[in-house]
Amino acid sequence: MKTIRSISEKAAVCAWKSGLGGVMNLLPSAFGRNLVLRFPARNKDLVLNYVEKDGVILALLPEEEFPEVEDILLSGTGAEVWMKNGWFTASALLLSEKESEEMGIPDPEAAYGSIGSLVPGFSVRNCRMVRIVRNAPCTGEHGPGEFSWVWAALAGLLLLSSGKKEDKK
């Protein structure tokens, strides 16, 4: 299960880098909403489902991810968050069970969608909550859409190659 999650996380980060992150959030009612929580200093990217409640982002960290990222979250390392509505510097705080209960356990369908919440063995209760606060918007290199130029290049190549086929006839 961990290998499948690792592969799907890498594919999701690639989708965000190629400018397709917004597409992944087109049907939140079916598949939930996801974001990328990056820790550039530690070279770690997490793809997490989330809900937004009173302006606070509550991301759900699956139990199997917890041992790997606990020290990063507890250290207060600077983070970035890639979301459908932008790229921001952020602070991420791992909530204790008591704090999570005070914030209210999110409805599984709100975070994972009607299809995502049907995964066998899935339970929001097996997730830890991470509170994410957006600090400032970001611009520049190494963010979502970093490789979106590939789509323009591919479209240009397809256009040129379709023109050559007509010349040969």
C-alpha cells in the first residue's frame, strides 16, 4: 500500500509541476480536494486531502505517512502549499488528538469526496490533522506550473507535424 501511495504522490506532484494541479481538483465532490505541502529545505513533498474551515486549512495526514514526516512537522520547518487558488509560503502544525477534536473531525466525503472515501480500510480517524496557515503568495521558479511550457511546446510540435503531413500529399 505504501508503494502505491508513493507512486501516486510522485505522479500528483508531477501533475502540479506541469500545470495540471487544478485539473486534479475539478470534481471535489467525487474525489475530494488535494494540495501539495512542500518542505523545500528537507526536499519533501506531501500530497494531502484537505478541507477549509473558517479560513483555516485542515489537511489529513494518513497514518502510514506520519513516521516519515513527524519530525519535519514538529520542527517548524518552513513550508510551501500548492493549492488550486495559488502558491503560498505557509506554516504547518501537526495537531494533537485533543486539538483535532476541538477543531472537529472533518466529514470523510468533504476531504476525500464520495469516491475517495470508499477506499477499503480508510478512516478519517486513522489520519492526523495538520493545520496549515497561508503566510504570503509566492511567484518564481520551482513552483506549481514550473514545467507547463511543455504543453505549449507539444502543441507547437503537433501543429508543425500536422502541417508536414499535408505537404506530402
